[in-house]
Amino acid sequence: MVNTTTRPETARKTRTVATDPPRKRRGAWADGHSRTIVSPLELRSRWGRKIYWTLLTAVVIVFTLVFVFPLYWMVTGAMKTGEEIAQMPPTLFPKSPDFGVFADAWELFDIGTLLRNTVFYAVGAWLFALAVDVSAAYALSKLRPMLGNVIMAGMLATLMIPPIVVMIPAYITVTDVPILGWHLLNSPWAIWFPVAANGFNIFLLKRFFDSIPDEILEAAEIDGVPPWRVLVSIILPISRPILGVVSIFTVVLVFKDFVWPLLVLPDSEKMTISVGLSQTAGAVTQNQIMAGLVIASVPMIIVFFFFQRSIMAGLTAGSLKG
């Protein structure tokens, strides 16, 4: 007969081998962890932590300065005199800040009228874009029409085309709308029509609508609720975060756009603020131009600081189901 008994020493060795952690290999972990430039052991050391946080702080500071410095230069340049702006080397701080230049720029550029025009275009574009983009995203996500994936792929493909390429065809379209024969120059519709058809906004909305459980919609269908009522009463209240993001993107797009309003709104009384500030640029000083640009930037900066949480929440909303 074969002796199947195991000696205590052998059993202890077997348990030790079974419970030993996997050994570390040079530059990589034996249990499948990815290879990195700096190993976790070096990061846990005193000098490793110091070097890591020093590099991280330096990178954050450099990138912050790259993005914030143009705004700082615009604000400080508005408070400098014309001679100080042209001075070489330039000064980082104004020697004698002049805050009265902002009031002069407000009257000189008639910024009140330009802001009123821009807000009117932005609100109209926002309402029109929500109506078109929400309807298209809801149809592609929940109604699932024939060739819906092909249509969505075509919309996303438009994002790969530079806007300047379609500028001339779009201009020809608004000067003489096909079939209808409408002439939309100097009309708000020349701003609203191009903004409404936005493939990126439709993609964001569709991705969020896809994350809404179909059981909710099926329960509404059993109760006899029509699709348009499902959209208004169920989908839209749930979709407030992503609707906020789409709204902000649309308003900012109208405020910052320059070339398109310059083409379709040649009348000086109907110009947006970005175009209006450029029309009298040759007759004013540089500090007055910068003061007007500072005033034009204030509304968008306020919108960002008030809705930055909504922007991040809306962009991540719908990315995970469950």
C-alpha cells in the first residue's frame, strides 16, 4: 500500500508556497500590473513624493498661466495708456490704472445695443436649437427609425469637416433658401438656422437618452401616453443636466462667433458684439478696444462660474448606465 500521509514540515512548506505573495520582477509586477516609468515603491519614498508633487505643481502652474495670461493681459492692457501699451519691453502691471476707459468704451462702441442684439440672437438660437436637437436625439434614441445608425454616423461625420469649408455653401443657402426662395440676410434666422443643426449636441443628447431605462417608456405606452407627451413629461424633466450643457454650448457659440455674423448681418444696427467691436477698431485707441473686449467677455465668464458644475455633471451624465 502507498503511504498517503504527509509530514508536518511538508504541509507547512505547501501552505507557505500557496500563501506567498507574487514576487516582483524588475520594472513590472508579476501579478499583471502595467509597467510604469516610476515604480510605486519609488513614489512611496520621501524623495519620490517630493519630486512627484514638484513636477505636478509645476505642470499645473504652467498650463494655468498659458490659459489665464491672455485674459490677464487684456484686462491690464485696458487700464494702460496708449504709450504704455506700445512700450518695449512691455510692463506686466499698469503704472497708473485708468478705470474710466471702460465707461468710454461703453459709449464709444455702443456696447449696450450690441449686447442687446447678441442676447436676442443667443436666446432665439437656444430655443430653436433645443427644439431641433432634442427632437432629433429623442427620435434616434427611443423611436429608432429605419437607418437611424446611418443618420447618426452622417451627423457625426459633419464634425470632421472644418467650418470654413462649408461657409460659402451656407452663405449661398441663406441668401436664397432652396425651394422656399427666402432671403435671410440681415435676419435673425440666418443665425438661428445654422446653430440649430448641431451634430455634437444631438450626440450628447442621444447618449443621455440611451441611458434612460426603456421600462419607463414602456409603462407610459401601456397607459396610452403618446410619444410627444412622453418626451415632454418624462424625458425632459430627467434630462435637465444635459439640457443645461447644450444650452450653454449654444449660447457661447453665438456670443463668440465672428465670421458668420460678419457675413450675414452687414447692417450696423443688427451686428453682434464681436462684430461691432471690430468695425470701429481703426478709429479708437488700443486700450479702448481692450476695454470693450473685457466688457464683452464678462457675460460668458459669469455664465461659466455660475454653471461650471452643471457643465461637468452634464458631460458625464449618461456615460454609465445603471
